Amino acid sequence: MGAQNEQTAELEVWIDQDLCTGDGICAQYAPDVFELDIDGLAYVKGPAPAGEEAELRTEPGATAPVPLPLLNDVVDSARECPGECIHVRRVTDGVEVYGPGVE
């Protein structure tokens, strides 16, 4: 089980804002990872030190690490997203493991 935990700890998530519908389902599932910005679109948030606000990453293609305790919430966000715009990939080789077209 340790090897699996190491692999899942090396995942990152990004959102294709061109496809985002702004429904906010991702922010409901994983508010520590996703947030809607003033433009109504969802973005990822970077990790933050305890007691500090996480930085919203609004650059196109910006990624954020997927914390292991939030993996299921992030995966559920990708699966339930009506815009099919949430992508989760391995950091080591860039292979998408969850998201549109990945089964």
C-alpha cells in the first residue's frame, strides 16, 4: 500500500477554463483545491502554510498538487464536472489519470 500512496501523492490537477461552465461543483467537492474567481470560472489553489490563505492560480494551465487526503474529492470533481474540464495527471510523466476521456 505504501507504493500506491507514493504514486497518488505525485498527482497534480489543472482546469481548462475554456471549457469551464462555472457550476462550482468542484469547489463544493474540494474547496481546498478549487475556487471560483470573480470571472465565474473555476481555478486551482496552491498549497498554503497553516493559517494562511491559499493562492488562486489563474494563469492558463496552472496546476496544483493533489493532497492525498483530498484525492477522492478531486477525482469526484473531475467525474461530475459538467464542463469536463478538470484534469488530474501524474507529475512524473504527465500522463492523465482522471478527467475527460480517461476511464
